[in-house]
Amino acid sequence: MPISSWAACTGSSPNWSSSADYESVNICVSGAKAGDKITVTGNAAWTNTLVITRGIQLIGSGDPTITRKGQFIFYYPDATAQAAHDTLKISNIIFNADNATNAELGYGGLINVNNKSATNYVYLVANNNTFKNTSGTGIYVMGRCYGVAYSNIFDRIAMPIRNMGKDYISWNNEMQAYGISENFYFEDNTIQFSSSWPAGNAGWLETGQGGRIVVRYNTWDLTNAAAPGEFWDIHGLQGGAAIPGPYEGTCTAYSTIVSEYYGNKIINQVNAYRWMYHRGGWMLTP
């Protein structure tokens, strides 16, 4: 059924149009079915996080800019989306975090995925977006989520992507194999610092807890980054209080399963602490 209201959300399944303000986008998301496309136009400041429970397409038209000092989108797939392996697609939108700190992001990302299913997986596709201005994370993928982030710009962001699995559940269900679709691909992105960036992490990637990632053909331009720390961190087992599973009592988090790094370009790097910290799991660097 078509939706009309005072907010600027118009259309019906499978195509919707919305102005960029939070209320309008949220109305369209609430009415959309899995696979529907919502075209977003204009600029807006948000004060809330947009929660999405099924795979839809959120596509910008005319480079809309959304500003928020916090998380923008939280993809929390429901049981139907998990069983159908839904894909959330986000394209052609500028996300300006207004210099939000990691704490202001709730230690999440500008875009978050959290798939808590032990057996089913979902997908995220993020392309041709710009993520900018945070000492936190751009994209944070948690649980069994595959897909790709490609052709995005990460400008003045400490950590473009974090990829975390589901600990021993991931280890019990995932393959130790390279080049397969059951990975999250981070490729053809540009990590840059268009203005001065203080000492500390600058373009750091992190994976662990049963995560799987392929990092390829990206460009890191460290111009304006004062003294970046480490860049590529592949977690192994982490000690501390117990978690359930075969190694209960010995770790708080399981290690990365598989990572692949190749074809990346680093320019204008000064005084990096280290590039690669490979602490656990299988790794391919052809």
C-alpha cells in the first residue's frame, strides 16, 4: 500500500523516494519489503540511529549528506532476513560523523551489522559512499555477515572497517579456504586524510573473533596524518574471563579465521608503528 504523510516519503514496494531527514527515511524503511529500493535525496542532520531489520537498498541520488555525531545505521536482521540471507545495500551517500569519538559511536561504527544467528548468514554491500570525520570506525561487521565494501572514500577515519565473527560458532561453521564468497571483501576503497590528523591510528583495519576478511586493491594516502600507529591487526586468541566453547576458561574471544591482503597501495606514510600484526588464523599474502 502506498504511504503518504507529512514526512517526505513517497512510493510503494518495490520503489520508494525519501528526503534525507531521519523521519522520512525511517517511514520508508518501515514500509519497505525485503529487496525494495529507497532513493534518498537532499541533506539532513540526524539525532537517531536508523535501525533496519531486513535487506533493503538505501541509495543516494545527488550525493546526499547526512550528519550525525553517532551511529547512522544499525542492520539487525530478524529471523526472516537471516533465513533468507538478506542483503542490505547502501550506496552513494555521504556520512559525516562530525568528529565523533569512539565513545560517541558506542564503540560501534557509522554503519553497524550485527547478525546474531548461529546458523544463518546475511550480506552487506556498501559502495560509492563517503565516510568521514571520526576517531572511531566506519563500518563494523559483527556475526555471520558476508559481502563487500568497495569504491568508498574513508576520509579522516581512524578505523575504516572492523570485521568480527561469532567466536567459536564461526569456527565451528566456517571453512578454512581462500577466495570464497563466505568472506567480507574490502576492496578498491580510498583511505585519505583531507586535513590534519593527530597522532594515533589512521586507517587501521581490525578483524577477529571468527572474522573473515579480504583486503585488496585499496589505497592508503597518509598525507596529513601526523604519526600513524599500526594499520592491519589480525587478532588471535584473547585471554581473560571465560566464554563458552571448546576453550572455555582460556579466552575471551576467538581468533580471526582467514584473512587475505594483496594489491594494496600505501603512499605518503611517515613513521608507522607497524603495518601488519598477524596474531592468529590463516593468512594469504600472494
